[in-house]
Amino acid sequence: MRLRHPGGGTVHLGYCTNVHPAEDFDGVLAQLDAYALPVRERLGEPVLGVGLWLARPVADALAADPALTLRLRTELAVRGLETVTLNGFPYAGFQRPVVKRAVYRPDWSSPERRRHTANLAAVLAGLLPDDVAEGSVSTLPFGWAADWGPPHTERAREQIRILGGELDVLRRRTGRTVRIAFEPEPGCLVETTTDAVRHLAGLDQRHFGLCLDVCHLAVAFEDPEDSLARLAGAGVPVVKTQVSCALHAEDPSDAATRAALAAFAEPRFLHQTRRAGLDGRAATGTDDLPEAFREPGGLDDGGPWRTHFHVPVHADPVPPLTSTRPVLRAALAALLRPGRPVTRHFETETYTWSVLPRPPRDAAELADGIAAELRWTRDEILALGPVRPEPARDPAPEPESESESESESDRSVR
């Protein structure tokens, strides 16, 4: 869906389809019919944004066949759907029975990651609506920190340099700008916005920036205002935001709290857990939730814990657990400040619906949940004040100017 910000044009809001397992073209179309179209209908929106996750096999097929990309664009349009952003973090198999650390492979030290991202950028340039000149692709923050060393950094820098050239060629050929957004995540080389400044400052802003996943920001106990000021001061643009919440356990020493938190330990995804840092120090933690409970060697329960488990943004977990929704509210307010939005691409990204302690019973119930998240996010954004629903579009709207899009990004980091 589209919202209008008086200081920065159109704000795009959708949901990320990495919650669905499809990894071929027919499967992608089937998930649009089973989920995205019903979500749009539940919201009563004429057009709904979807942040497509295209696994490597389908991305390869689309990039190799412009006619197939055009067909996907048409299939989106006839369903009242549009795409301005892709999720390029998972490479393949994201809804397999066990994912864990496999989601970080291949990392940015490998040509495979660069080729996949270049393919996604080319596909997105062909999917963008006629009146949108800039798209975004989120990606992993270089790689898993424990597997990383100086040679990896050197190779990653070279892959990013090559990709920058490919994106420049794409821009000249298509007239569309596609920007790559590195997404800080707990346990990765770039875990925090401080890490992002260290590794992303100096990259070409025309092509590269940051994807702010608010769940990840909260797990690191980072403050949204401080984090955005840090990024702006270093010239690192926020290209995209993933609207998400983490689990919060205020008193992990409490038996009822630990029992409620243990219900979220599951075998598919990695659920990094952090304890708030003391005396201004960084948060400390474990690579997965079960490790936090181990005796000995578990996580100190002397302060609040936050767990990287994307919980629905509109609903509270079972008490005494809470979510980091206050952090999300603060982040939305900071990103959509009255003067000019820091970024214009927003997507809800609760990919964990199927592994919740009480998952949706069927496709209809999952569509209900996704629609409820989008409705909450839309209403929260509208309640901030300056943002309003965008008026109905003309049949052939004027495209967003590329210069306007770039100037907004440039101004957002000054």
C-alpha cells in the first residue's frame, strides 16, 4: 500500500513473502493467490505491496528470461499487487525443517552471493511499477562473525566493488536505480549500527546502504534515535526498513518467564538471545535460545533478555513475556519524522508464523495474521501525523523522478 509523506513523496508499505516456502515460478504465483491477494482483500486496499523473496532458482530463471519477468509483473498487477523491494537475505531453502546458520551461506566473500544479488536487482528493475524509479534489495550483513576473518573482508569488498559496477550498468540500461541494503543481525559481522558504520561507511550511496530490521535493533538493545543519528553522521543511508518485533523477557530469573520463553525454542531458525549490557557496555548473549538456558555456560539472568524471534507486531505474546513493540513505535516515529522520511520502503517481516507456539491453523488464518500486522503498521504510521493515505492514482501516473529519490536519500544522512 502507498502512503503520502508531505516531505518525501510516497512511502511504500507491504509484507515480506519469505514467510512462504515457494522456490519456483509456479509456486510464487500460487502463494500470491493463497496469501497476498486475500491479505489485500482483507485490508480493502486497491493495491498491496509485497516484498518478494525469490530463492536462487527462481531468481536465476527470471534474470535469464525478461519475458518471464514481464509475466510476473503482469501477474502481480492483475491481482492488485506491486513490488518495490526484494528480500535477498535467504539464498534458498528458507522454510526447510532446519535452517539455522545455513541462512548465512553463501556469504559476501563468495561470487555466488554477488551473482544472486545482481540477478535480483535486474529482476526488480523489471518488476518496478511505471511510476517508481528506485527499488531496494536487502541482503545479509557480510556473513556470520565466527566464520569471518580478514581474507573474507578483502574478498567481500571486491565482490561489492564488482556489484557496484553492475548496478551502474543496470541503472543506465533501464533508467531504474536498485540499491542494496545490508541488514545488521545478531551474530553477524555487522550486528549493530556501530558495526554498520565501521563496515558500510564509504560505500557508494547510489548503490549501497542499510536495511534496518527493528527486531534486530531491539535485540541489540539499540535506541532508534541514537542509531539513526549514528548512521546519518557516518553517511550510511537507510534504504529499507523491516517492521518487526522481538521477544522481551523482563525478568529471566523468574520461573514462569523462563517457561514461557522456552516455548519459543524450536529447531528451524536461529534465535540469538541477548542480555542488556551493564554500565553502558554492549549487550551480551548466546547464538541460540536453548543455549541461554544451559547450566553452566548459559546467559546471565541478571537483566532483561531479548530474543531474535520475529513475533507478530500487532499482538502480545503470552505473559509474562512482552514484545519490543515500544522500540518499533519509536523507530517508526524516527524514520518518518515530519521534515522528511529517512527511508520510504517498509515491509512487515514475520517469517516465523509457522513456528510460533500457537501457529496459524491454515492459509486463511495466516492471511488474517499478515493483514492484522499490516493494518496495525498502517494505523501506527498514520497516527504519527504527517503521513496520509495516498490519493487514488491516475491510470498512467508520472514516474517518481530518479533525482528526487536520490536527493531524499542523500538528505536523510546529513
